[in-house]
Amino acid sequence: MKALKLLTTLLLTVFLFTSCVVTTVDNFDDSVSLEQLVTSYDLWYVDYNKTTGNGEVPFLSKAFTISFQNGRLYANNNLVGLGTIGNGLGLQIGYYDTSNGVLEIDHDLDGFIDLEVVQLSNDEIKLRDTFTNTSYYLIGYQKSNFDYDLVFYDNIEYFLQEYVAWEKTYTSQEGALNDFDNENFLQFTPENTTTFRSSQDEFGTNIDFINWDFVGGYEIFDVEGFDDVKILTLDYDFFDNEEFELTVINDGEIDLFHVSSGTTYSFVGRGNIQFKNASKKGAVSKGRKRFKVHRKTKKRKLKT
């Protein structure tokens, strides 16, 4: 994963053109068109936790980023490969048009959707579906300053789901012996964000033949004062909860620091699940819907 931090806000002056583009700031120049507004950033991050309304726009509920390029609509529905697929824009999912002063979407699966665009600041817009009164909030980035860390850690539950299995590849010499030493594979199911499986099968076992010995619940916590680490708890009925500090190394590897024993484990993703449109050739899995994530916060127990 590219560790790109947002150091400065790009000072683009993108403003209101027609009455369908609403702004809450009084001094915007209205000489810039809706087309210039939506294309002013390479990537629009869908901050899904801010979504309001009881309905949904399916393609926005599945995407981490969307992009508008010369009438073509792109989306990144996966975190794995983010920044590389489609030159960073993701896969094309349809077309768009702004010539009538409304953002008209022609989506490959969802069909035609008209969206009202509300400019909230220089780098934030709201897309509102007036039919369902549902609004999505998008933050603009150029590819050169896209905050990959933010997106991965904000959506860590979805990242863990994007592999059929996570295989243990490293166990540190430091740390006390513990029951988790015997667990060699983990799986976080895409059906919901609370179920995990584990296996003690031998290293190198084909992922299609893993015997999942245990099924339990898991929870992820934010860490007070830290944006680049999460707390992961695995609920093992027979040896209580196991608590780890979870760090993302890249889009195919994570480290788990076992808090009680002081042992660090590395896990590598096996069998990437691509959440594409179901009608697309080569799609592995139907595009999943995102849900609002409300995490509890814990204080970090620093490594000694």
C-alpha cells in the first residue's frame, strides 16, 4: 500500500454553474461548469459513513472511489489493487453527462440515474438522489496526493474480506508461547462484518481445501490517538478472546501483534476476491454493498 499522506490541500477554485449545483459558500465564482467541478479531481472518495437517507444508489454504495473522465464513469470497488487498476481510477462502470446541468448517470447495471450535485467546499461535494432523498458525501483527491492509508484503515473490515484466506507466513522469536501459535489460516467472511474462521492446516495448504476448524466472532476497534493501527479481537470460545494490534503492511499483507504474549505474526492474503459487476466477464463475486461502520475506541497497549 502506498503510504501517501495528504500534506496540503490542493487550492482548486471550482464553483457553481447552474441552479442544480448548490453551494453553502457565498463567494464561489459561478463561471465554472458542472463538468469542470466533477472533473476537477482524479478521484472522489466516497465517505460512506456520512451517507444520509433511507434509500440507496447501488453503484455509490459499493464504491470506495469514483472518477469522471471525458464522459466515462469509473469506480474502485476493491481495496486490493487500489492505485494500480485502471491507471488508478478503477474499472469503467458506465457513462455520465453534465450538459443539462444535472449529473446524468448511465450505469452498466443500475441504468439511468440523475443526481443533484452540491458543492460543500473546495474538495467536497454531495451527490443527492432526489427520488430516494439519499445523499452521498465525496472528498476529492488528485492521484498524486490520494490518502491510501486513510482509505485502508477507514475500511479495514472490507479489506480483510478481499481474500479467501490469510496465511501465516511469519512468527517472531519474541513473545511467549500461546494457543494462537497453532492457527495458520484466517478468513473474514464478506457475508457480514462479524464472522471469522480459522484453521490449523499445514502451511501451503491449497485454499480450496482448507479445513476451517473454528467459526467465531470478531470486532475491530479504533485506537485512541493513532490512525495507522487498529485493535482486532477474535472470540475463541475455548481459549477466550485474542487481542491483536493490526497493522496494514501493503494491500496483500498484515501484521498482528498479539498483545498478551508479545508475539508478532505476519499474514499474507491468498485468493483475491474481486468485487466487480456481476455481468462483467471475469467477475468473481457480485459487488458487495458497504455498510456504515461504528467502531468503539480503545487505548493502545504499546509494545514493550
